Amino acid sequence: MKKVAAVAFIVAACGGAQQQGPSAPPSGTAAGAAAPASTAAAAPAEVPHVAQVDVPPSIRALLSAPDRPDKDRELDAGRRPDALLAFAGIGPGMRVAEIGAGLGYTTELLARAVGPSGAVFSENNKFIVQRFADKPWGERLAKPALKNVVRVDREFDDPLPPEAKNLDAVFSVLIYHDTVWMGADRDKMNRAVLDALKPGGEYVIVDHSAKEGSGVADVQTLHRIDQRAVVDEVTRVGFRLAAVGDFLRNASDTRDWNDAPMVAADRRGKSDRFVLKFVR
């Protein structure tokens, strides 16, 4: 795939365009189709799979904030950020980070969730900033609700500044596969995340699933990555896989088509997605 298509995918993945996904369950409960058997095998049997998440009223209220952009609201049904925040246990006063923030869709929700007493480090690399994110990302971070956010312009190999220490959680949302075709050293990236987290801190990765055994072969052609490849890469630097979120699963996804917005057509936003919670 040409880079222009890959760039367009990142824009949508990071909150730059509407992306409709599986129908959202009733407010307060995050539910998804059961994971395909092949993807379920990518995690050890003792690791819990979470298909339903109890979302507290405080998190539901974040999505209803009147000053949230309409384009962000259009993404909510497919992304289920309420379930994601609840799955990770994000709350007031926490120190968190996002790797590959794009236009800042997830960063803004994290900022609202941790509140004035918390802090969010929002990172983008030079490629993302220069191609599409600089102005809209900066404009978002200038909003009053994001006063607790630190803009971080760094490469994925070393994504967090020295002051980003003792973090409660680090998020990578629909971007891990992009770090592969961009040529990032993921061992360095994942070790940097490990070092930035406090003991017991969480590394939460959301991405589009590829077929089991495909490894990283589809990261640019189909914009997908094998769940097992992510688990192997992250655990080998010292993380423990603590839970798998199945609330973004789509068992009907054949995982053999390109989910980039430019080519996905009516299947856009309907890819099967995994949510992995690793713990330091």
C-alpha cells in the first residue's frame, strides 16, 4: 500500500474521521461478540477474557460532556471508550500517557477522566505530526479541559520524556501496527513504557486483529496485526499479560480485508479488535 493510504488510515484511527463500528450495547455495559477461537488462543488459558465491563456513571458522564467535538462523538459507538477506560480502571488523580495520540481523541478522554489532579502525556512522532496532526492536535490540547496534558513530540523508539515516571497506565490505541511499518524499534519502545510505569502499572493496547500466525505481515497491506505477535513482543521485555478485553470483538470479521478507510467502504470500522492489558 502507498504511504498516502497508510496516512489516511492513521488519521481515522486517531480520531480524524468518522469510523462506525459494531453497535454499542446499552449505556453502562460494554459487550461484544465472543472472540474467534483463533484469536482467543493467543492468550494463555489462565488470562481472563472480559466481554462485559461495568462502566461507572462518572465515566459515562465524560462522553456526554457538552464541549466534546461532534466528530469525537461519532467515533464513540465503534470504539467504546467508556468500556476501555473502565477496563483500565482510569480515574481522578492518575498519571497516564498515550503513545501515538494522533489528533487526540483518546488523549482528551483520558484528560477528562484523570481530572485536574492528574496528568496525561500525549505523544506523536515526527511523521504523524508533519503529515496531519500538528495543527489539530495543538488546537485540541489548547482546550481548557486538557490543561493537564503535556504535548510530547518524540519518536516511538523513546516515546516518553524523563518526567513521565511512576505512571499508572500507558495506552496505545489502533496504532501499534503502524509502529511496525514505520520502522520503530518496538523492543526499545516497550521497554521505555515499562520503565515509565510504576509497579503494577498497566500498558493497554488496542488494535485490529490479523489472522493467527500472520505475525506482522499485514501491518501495512491490511492494517492489522496478529494478537499473538503483540503479546510476544510486549511480554518479552518484562510485562505480564493480565487480561484480554473482548468488548470490541467482531466474530464475523474474516480478517482478510484492508480496514483502512480509503478502501474498506461499507466495512469501515467493522474489524475485529483486541484489547490487551499488560501489567508491569
